[in-house]
Amino acid sequence: MSCCPTETDLTHFPTCRVELLSTVFPSSKVDDWLWLWWDAQSERTVPNRADEVDAGWRAMTATSKASSSKEQAVLLVEEDEDLSPDNIFIKTVDTGRLRVMGGRRPMEVEVLYHKSQAAFKWDMAVFPVLHELEFLNACYEYTGDIITFIVIRLDEQETLEQAIEYFKLMARAENDPRLLPLLASEFHRMSHHFHSRGLYQPCFAQLQLASNMVQSAVLGFPRIGDKRQVKKALESYWGGKIDAAALQKVAAETRLARWETLKAAGVDSIPSGDFTLYDHSLDFSTTFNVIPAKYAAADISELDRYFAMGRGRQVAGVDLPAQEMQKWFDSNYHYIKGEISSHTEFKLSNTKPVDEYVEAKAAGIVTRPVLLGPITYLLLGKTGRDEESASFTPIDVLDKLVPVFGELLAKLQAAGATEVQIDEPALVLDATKNLGAQYASTYAALAKAAPGLKITLATYFGRLDENVSFVAKLPVHSLHIDLDRAAGQLDGVLAAIKPTKLVLSLGLISGRNIWKNDLAASIKVAEKVIAELGADRVVVATSSSLLHTPVTLKSETALKPEVADWFSFATEKAYEVATLAKALTAPAEAKAALEANAVSIKARRDFETQSDKAVRERLAAVTPDMYDRKNPFPARKAAQHAVCPLPAFPTTTIGSFPQTKEIRLARANLGKGTITTAEYDAFIEKEIKSVVDIQEEIGLDMLVHGEPERNDMVQYFGERLTGFVFTEMAWVQSYGSRYVRPPIIVSDVSRPEAMTVRWSAYAQSLSKLPVKGMLTGPVTILNWSFPRVDVSREVQSKQLALALRDEVIDLETAGIFAIQVDEPAIREGLPLREVDWDEYLTWAVDSFRLATAGVKDSTQTHSHFCYSDFNAIFSHIIKLDADVISIEASKSDLKLLEVFKTHNYPNSIGPGLYDIHSPRVPTAEEMQEKIAGLLKAIPQAKEIVVNPDCGLKTRAWPETIASLKNLVTAAKWARATYPQ
């Protein structure tokens, strides 16, 4: 400002003094005029609006009463680095360019207020300013082009004088940290003074000083509701039992409950926009109009279009398949891949992130909107079918997407948001190491699009490695790193950002496991960073979104108290984050929580010293020959054909059949004790017989027993192994409305007795056709459980493998010809950096072989993999040496099958012909076309098995039967068309 000193010495705080004639306006007149003024701002092109505002102003001031005394007021003027640093005050929306008071020129006003007042931005930004319009006009005429106004109550002279002295001291302390204790003392003195006098407190006195305060943040929260309310509402909507309004009501109630939970925990940065009815990547697609033509053309509502993209739709003449689904990095969450081409026209089709920010704000909760980053979205997407260029990749259209992404940021800023979290987890992948220029240009454009938004660039699940060199230079406010999954990256990141002004967000509280955090250890890490950067540049946070953890431990009433004390679910993790921040700012206030945490951690550590000697000794005694089948595949195939000759293109399913309401009710009744074990077993036998009969009627060549006795493909086995504990309500989202309850591995694992033999043997007794035995593989059980953190994953996996080895041999002894050991999660567990792959794949493949290699050549081993890109690890897939592998191929356009041709895969393969995650029934002709496509990729036609792409547990019986009949028809067509 022209009137302010330019010297850098802050001992004399720069101020501009003006005369203020305090004016008191009648409240009713003020309210009328404020609404008139606000309407004028949004309707500036309407004729005579400015005149109406002027007239309203004159009517209001004509009835005002001037105060009896003239008071001197002080306007605190912001210089670049001098006053009100960003970590103390944040800007509101601009109040606009005003010309309502007879001033000689328009005036532009910036309003600053403390974070604690963010929920009252309307009041703080508009009403107090406009009550002092005469004062502001005078200031403006005196000082220059922009007025920066710090909101305090100017008619309390004593309050104003206290504020001036406080900010003078604050400005000096910025350069001299020795003054911080004095500043803190002054803060507390002022708060006590105002409170005791009953005076209005300046807004800055609502929180402790951010200059010596570590902030806390949660990157995301479970979307499902503490009682799975969202799942129930979604399935009711899809079933036609409730309408869209009822569904959205449940969604709004769940969002509010999430925000209130985090606010109650004391979290500073609360996420909004991360809630979704299906998937956050799908939300991005629909928000930015990445909607393939066939969905856009459908005559359905926007909500139904959204769901059609996620799960398909086959209703009232609309026949749409679901888009491709894939695992989200190395988690068990599935996302919907965006389909992008050079024809994609990015635009804002909705303002969901803005709407949910405003929704939270209306509830009195200030949030940090969360957005999936544009580069990560494109890198995880796929090329649309309408793309003509063979060389096109989705990242090619980044420059088209960025301006539209910037529009959304501008809308968030206009709605009052002051910070935003942009998730770019792709930065922990090798794929981004050459994208430094794209990141630089993208985030420069985004920073320019919404200069008032502080961007937190969030990375998680892995380490930045060499990418930190360009990330540290990006024009963002803060960088988040995952110190749970990649603790070793801290020193490199610190060195890179220390010379910058970046705030570092430390992901210390795990977003991927359920173990209570060792707060003492986390404090040591945070203190190390504070010593390097200062407290004002440190945030403590969850390592990633908490969507990968259950909602709250409070729902678990059956866990023993000493066991429950080991755990921390999403809600408890939010309290851990807040406690950690408090411990770093005001240790005395966190003392009790820290002491309780230390007791819990010690109890768990004491338990970890115990082990099962027999399990450890058996694992140590494993010999190399235990990993190998007796003979290579050709010899095994001949032996198997001699025992059970199957036709060309044999048909089968992946394992499970629909879990009906009756099955779930019977299981629940057994748990409640309202039916006996004998009654339950009789019910299960009846279900198995029904499933076998249906398969025989359909005409399948190899049957399954349908798994009616199994609650979940991992939990079922965990309940029959030692070393696991289980929960009642610890649900975690897998995709859409599909939730799972992962078991928790707490100690060494072994198999006390057979787990599946009874039901498989019973099913085989019902049919002359072969019935597969169905097991979940060791790597999948490990990856789909919450594993121990005190023992390596390799040890846990091989303990599981030995337990399953016993089960496989028992199934063979019981007369089961084919035994399927599913490993859908083997690709999911692959480390995100290629340099780490070999170690993992070695023990993962060894675990599978250890589980399956104990059988005779005449026993056929199967395995199943779903929703994974195997191209990079195919040499290891071959090493599994399963006789038959089935894979998801229905939604990947069969592209992944090219790798089988490239590697001349020697064993049998069952590429999934249709997507079971959608209720849509594919036609026989569709499946015939896919078989023809398969034969181009895999010339060894006799080795192809015809099957769906996954288990049928989540489907209904009518669509299941119809789809399988079409599958059998397609297989018969293939035998006739491609005779062997």
C-alpha cells in the first residue's frame, strides 16, 4: 500500500491510521440493504440495479444515529510477508468492487479471518465489512487500490487496541522465535481479558497460534455408514424399493455423520467430496463428462447413467455393459477405469465437490475438498473404443482436461473453500518418473485458476523416489507423503523441500491397517521434521484415505477387551491423528491419551513375543522339493485325461453361486442359536444338491458345490485356522455396494482340522461329473486380511500355504479330481515399484506352489485371477504351474490375453467370457464372438476352458441361470466351429 513503510524491519509494525465516525444503523434497514447489495453483485447487467442499491444506501443512512464521540480506528495493512501469514488467517471470497457510497472510484476489498471462523464466512466476510462501509471507503481513498481488512469489532476501542499490539508482537516473532513464548502468553492474557469483561473477542483469539501449532488432517473416510446404510439404500434403489430422493437422503445423512465424527475427534482438515455412491474414479468421469457415447445416448436419468457405467444396466430396452473395473493400486478396492479418447470433450457435467463442500459448510463444518488428480486419473484410465489412433494414450489429452479442472477449483474458491486436497498417488509409480514437465505445467495452471486455494498434493501407498525432485518445485502449498507404507522416504523428501516453503504432511497414522498407532514412535518422527522445518510447516495425518479400514471399533462388542485394545478403526484413527497433533503442540493436554496408548502398545508387544513352536518348526523344515509337482504339465495332462476325459472347450464356473436371502438368514439363525448345527447342516446339504442339479440341467461339464456354507472366501477359512480374530461390523468397501469383513491375523497360523472336505465330498457324491474342490490361496488370504506387522508377509503367507497344503491333500484323498486354489490377489500385492517386484513374487509364487504341489499328477489344480494386469509379471504366473488358470478378461476387451500368445503359455486357460459384477445377461452370440477373439490370441484351442470371469455369489438366480445357459450354448458352438 502506498501509505505503508517499505522497510523490512518489523519492529515497527506498519499501520495506516484514518478517522472513523462510528455509525449505528437500524438492523432491519441494514439487512434489507445487504440483500439488495448482494443481489446486485450477481445481477450486475440488470438495468438500474446500481441505482436501487444507492437509493437503499441513502434510505439506510438517513435513519442512522451518529455516535456521540469520534474514535480513531486502525486499518492493518497486509504486506507480502509481514502481516497475517497464511497459517494464521485465510481469505474469504472477495466482497466485490463496490461503488455504493458516493466514492470517486470503485474499491476492492480483501477480507481476512481466522480459520476458526470459517463456518461463518457469510457473517465475517460480508456483514461486519458492510456495517463499516463508510470507514472502508475512507480507508480506500486514503491508502490505495486494495484494502485488506482483518475482521474484528471496530466499535470496541479496547478490543481494537489489543489486536494492534498483538499483531505487532506477532510480526516481530515471525523473525525472532524467542518471542514466541511471549506471544503465547499475550494470546492467553487477551483471551482471559475479553472473556472476563464479557467483550467480543477478536476472531483470531479463537484458536491457538498456528505459528507454533501442528495441524492434523484426515485424507478420506469410509463411505459405507457405520451400519452399512449406504449399501442397503443402494441395493434398495437398484431393486426398485426406494426412489432416488430416498437414496440421496441416506447419502446426505451419511456424509453429515462422517463430518461430525471427524469434527468431534478434533481433526483440523476434514475431507469433503470423497463420499461416493459407487466409486471416486467414476465420480471423476461423470463430473468431467468422460462418458462414452453409448451411455450418454441412453434415455435414463443421470443417476441411472452413473450406475450403468459402474455396474451395467439391462432394463426396459436399455442394454449397457459395465465399464472395466481394476484394483486401486495395491489395495483390495476396485475402481472404474475412465474411457478416454481424443474425442473426449471435457466439461463440468456436475459440481459434486462444490455441492458437498457447501453442504458441509451449511452444517457448520469447514472441510477440505478432495479431488482425484487429473494426471493420476488419466494414467489409470484406458483408451476409449472410439479412438482411431493406435499410438494414443489417455495422458495425451491432459492439456484439454486441465482448464476444466481449473474451472472446478475456481468454483470451490468462489464457494468459500480456502484449501483443497488433490490426490496424485500415481507419483509413487515408475510411470510418472518422466512426467515432471506435465506435472509442472498442470499445477502451474491450477494454481493460477484458483490462487486463493491452498493445494495439498497428496501421495500415498508408496514412495516418491526420484519424483521428489520435480514435486518439490510444484506451486502447491503442501505435500503429503505416506510414512506408513514408505517410511524410508522421509530423509530424501525433507532434503528436497527444506529450501522451499512447502508444508509437509506426514502420513503417520495408517490408512491401510487396523493396528493401534504407536504414538510415541510417531511423535519422534514428527519432532525430527519439526526440527528441520518448524511447526508451522508440519501437518500430521492419516497415510491415505481411511476408506480401506472399518468405520468404528465401537461396533465390535464380541471382541475380548484385551484384543480390541490392539486395534484402531477409522474413527479411532481420527482421534489418533488429533491426539498426535495435540501432543506436538501442547504435550500436557495429551498426556493421559499418550499414557493410555503406551499401555496398549506394550500389551500388544508382549503378546507378539509368544509363538506357536510347532508352526515355526514346520516352516523351517520345508525342503525345495515341496514346491514342485512330480512331473511337467504334459505328463500331468495325460494322467488327468485318463481319469476324467473332458470335451474341448469344457465349461465350468469359478466357484460360488448366488448367496440368497435364505442362505444368509440360515447362517444368521445359526449364529443366534435359533437353529441347531444339525438343522443348519441339513439346510446346506439341500442348497448344495440344488446347485448341483441346476448345473447338470444347464449342461456344465465341471461342477462346483456353490459354497453356500461360506460367508466370505477369506473369512470362512480364517474362522477354521488358528491365529485369526474376527469382527461383527468391521466392513470395508471392495467396490460399489460390495463390502467385505477382512479377518485379522494376530498370531501364527495352522489348520486344526479339515475345512472344506465334508461339503466337497458330499457334492461329488451327487454327480458323476467332476466337482471341483474350492480353496482360497495363501497370498489372497494374506492380502485380503489385516496382516500382522511384527512378522514378515512372507512368513505369514507360507504358514498359510502349509495349512492349505494339508487341505489340498485331504481333498484329493476324498476323491476330488480338480482342486481350485484361487489367487485373485496375487497381482494386487505386487509392490508399486518394479525394483521391489522380484522379492515379493518369489515368495508369493513359492507360497502357491507349496500349497498345491503335494498332489498326484492325476489331480488337476486350478487357480483364478481377477481384475489385474498380468503382462509385467507373466513369467511368474507361468511359474505357478497350475494345470488350469482362469482370468478376468470380459471387460478388458481380451487385450491382456495377448501375453499368453507372446509367452506361448503351455497350460490350460479359462478367460472369463462375461462380467459377473453386472446384473446384465450377455447373449450367446456375444460370448461366441469372444471365443473367436480368444482363438486369435491363443491358437491352442484345445486348452481353452469356458467360464465366467469370477464367482457368482453376488448375482441373483434368474440372471445366473440365463447367463450360464448362453455360456454353454457358446461352448457347443465353439466345438462345432473349431473341431479338434
